[in-house]
Amino acid sequence: ADKSKCNRQKNETITVKRIQRDVKSFLTSITTMKFTAALAVGLICFGLTFYTYISLKNVPHIPSNTIESIQRHLEILTSDQKHHGESVQTLLNGLESLKNTINELKSSARDEAPSMKEQVGDEIKRALEENFNKFNQQNKDVKTQENPADKTIHKRGLEKLSLDLDEVEQLPKPLDSEMNERWIVVTSIFKPTEDIKKLAKIPGWKMVVVGDTKSPKEYKVDNVVFLSIADQENSGFETAKYLTYGCYQRKNMGYLYAIRHGARYIYDTDDDNHPYGGQVVFDEMKQTKSYLMYDGGSERHHYNTFAHFGQSTLWPRGFPLDRIDKDPMRRYKTCSNTRPLVQQGVVDGDPDLDAIQRLTRKDASAKFVVYFDKEAPPVVLPPKSFAPYNSQNTFQHYDIFFALLLPITVTFRVNDIWRSYIAQRLMWDIGGHLAYFPPNAYQDRTPHNFLKDFYEEDDLYRLTNPLTEFLLKWDSKNSNMVERHFEIIKELYKLDILGPRDVRLARAWARDLRRIGYKPPKMQQSQVVCEQESKEFYPKEMPTLMNRIGQKTVNVIEIAKKIQLTKERERDSEK
């Protein structure tokens, strides 16, 4: 019995020492953190760690989410701090160790070990008292270095936040040899792919590839400008301050670079896309053309573009789920004087679908490969109609460059879709339209974790309708398009669709547009002239992929016709 008691006391002592070590390491990490949000981190860590201390007084009843709560806050801060991700990651590592030790304590510490609980609680309390004053002083030191433009934004202060464009100084104009009217913008973490090399050879175009921390140090391809992290941070753009590492939204830096270097057209794509024929085939609007314009009436504000090009059972990522069961609209008017400022080409191969389709429309061993009707004509959307478009095969004109900004506080699977809806609303104010073109590229998509994509697309499933309903109703007395864009971003923050960093990012973006001499378009009414009568158009329905049939494709429309014909024959036989 004495030996058993001795061993138990020894184990208790070892456990206490481990907790002391982990807590000390955790708090020491806190004291070494120096970044703009240090005060916020201090308050979070102090409050939650003190809560942990209180919980440890009753170890067997520690709330299971205490440490996880701290972790979630710090994970958010990890993504929010581009210069100090490693410091916060150190905290996360310390928390993981602390959590594991506390879990051991919970399983071993019972009423027979009150002294151990006392020691743990006293250790945390003492560590807090020793470190917090030092940490608070560091917060004051950092706060004095803050840029006035980086003020913390609270919802009640949003109305007072202004762009202060008059104080912005323009950057020097680049050399003539660096200028070009047509730019391809890509972000990549890989070595130059064959698709990148082919894109770089398209006559009349230059390419800018935006790098990230995982990108190769050397990226040498003829006709390609590679922007390293250092290049981005030394660019003179405020936008760079609000972009985190490892995020697709670094593409914003490529847009600014292209605009500064003379872009009148920007082709937005990825490193796994290749245009058919090695050409970027869209409408530069140098000649007047007529287009089919969707005629959905006043009740059908969402248009499934995939149905127009022969895949009526599929829908693009970002299309509202509660509209999928509606029959596709097939009525159109032929219109002239359209201004398709944004043009999206559907892609054959593995198109941009949401995770629901990828998880349910094919066998696990099958590759998603479908084709669209290449004979279907382009289609233009009228005002008050929406269709999501992405940043993977998209042609954009100068007059819509002010709305190219990809928001930063939403996931990779959401940011370009939110941008597309915002841009469409603003296009109505300048007489512009969204156009969808028949397949003009093929995509062999980089493998994804579809279940992870599903979680990251949560905002699309829940918030697409609230977002578009707000945009349908929104208006402003401001006539400057850059400022109108900023106003929408602020309103979407108030609705919790975007985050506070998006407001800061949008402000920096607007100021950078002024910095590089971008001239936003004037507001104007649409000059479209349409035929009086609507007409129907039905594309050639293309075979599609279904689960339980492997890599084969089936034409569901033909199957439906055969089923209907069989039923009619059975009725005739009964008669």
C-alpha cells in the first residue's frame, strides 16, 4: 500500500511538472508575439487561459471545449497575420501539448489528488501574473507603430470609414517596354506547367503569375512576369498588407500589376486550364454584335448557364440549391448594343461544379469528364438576373476592373463567386452585362478533397440567396463606381456575409486603383435594343456522368424520352 501511494504521488508530481512546463512554454510564446493585433490576442489568451485556470480547480469537470476555443481563436489569427503566422503557430503547438496533458490529468486526477489541482491552478495564476505585465507593455509598443489607415473597424463605425482618395499619391508609370493591353493573370504554387507555357505563347498577350510561400524560387518562362512574395510586399500597394500566405486571393496583386502595366483586357485563369486552339477567344467589343439575352421575367432572377449549353442536370458552383429543381428557362430575345464586360467560357472536361455534384454524381473511381454543346450560341444576362462565374476561364474588360477584388475572409471555394455576384450588381449601373460563351477551353482539374470542398462551400449553400436578395434591393446615391463597390463591401460586412478584413482590404484596393491611375467608368443606362418577341432555344443535350455506371456517360434526356414512350405504349396496350 505504501509503495502504491508512493508511485501515485510520483506520477502526480511528474504530471504537475509537465503541465508547468507546457503552461510556461505557452505563456512565454505569448510574450514574444509582436504584431498589429497583439492587444486582441492578449485579451483572448488572458481571458481564456484564466478560464482554463478556474476550470482546473475542478479538474474532472473541465469543459471539453475550453482549449479548443482558444485554438479556434488563434487559428483565425494565424490566417489574419501574414508576417507572424509562425508565432501564432507556436502558440497552437503549445496549446496542443497543454490540451493533451490536461486530458491526462482529467483521466488520472480525482478527489484523491486535490493538492495536485491546487498546484496546477497556482502555477497558471503565477505564470499569468509574471507574464501579463510584460506582454501588455509589448502591446503598447506595437500600438504606437500602427498605421492610421489600419484602424480597427467596428460595425457602428463603418459609416464613418472613408477611402480618403485625395491623399493618395500615384506610383511612377512603368517603362513602355513593360506595358501591354492584354494580360493573363494566374496564381500558382507549382513549377511552370505545360498549360502555363502554352498560355505564355499566345500572341498579343503577356502573363503575370502571382507566387506564394510554396511557389518555386525561380520561375523563368518567356513572356511571363513572376511576382514573388518579396515583389508583392515591395510593390507599393496597400492591398499586400491584408493578404495572408497560402491564399488564392493573392491573385489580387496580379490584377493590380496588370492594370498598372496598361491592361485593357484581363484573362483570369488557372494553371490547369488550356484554351482550345491555343487562343483566348472572347469578344473585345470592337464591333457591335447581337446576342441572345435570357428572358426570365420578373420572377426568375437566377439562371443556370450549364443548361443552356446542354448539361441541364448540372449547375455551376454558387448556383442556389433551391433553384435546381426548377425547369430551365428556354426563352430568349435577340438584342444588340449589349456590353458584355465579363465573359465566362464554360469548360469541357472537369467543369467548376460544387462538391455536392462531385460527391453524388460519379463513382469514386471515375474521373469527372463531361462536354458541353459547342454549337449553342453565347448568352447575355439582363439586369436583375444572376449567374455565378468563377476566376478560371474569364475575360474582363477595363470598365469592370474596379470590381475584380477577391474577398479575403471567405474560403477559396467562395471568394470568386461572391465577387461575381457583387460585380454583376455593379455592372447594371454602367450598362454592362455578363455573357456566357460555349466551351472554349478544357480543364484537367487538380485533385481535390471533395468532402473538404463541401465544408468550405457552406457559405454558398446558406448565403447565396440572402446575398443576391440584398443586391437586388441595394442602391446608393454615390455616382463613383469605386466608392459604390466599397459601400457594398461595407454593407455585406454588416450582414455578416463578409468579414472586417474585407472592409480594410476593399479600402486598400480602392486606394491602390487611384495609386495606379485607374479611371472608373461613369454610370449610364443600358443602350440595349431587343426584338419584341421572345423565342425558345433548346441546345443539344449532352451525355453526362452518373454514379453506379463507372466512367460511362449517359444522356438523361434520351432516357426520360424512352421511359415516357414505354409508358405511352403500356397505356395503349391496356386500351
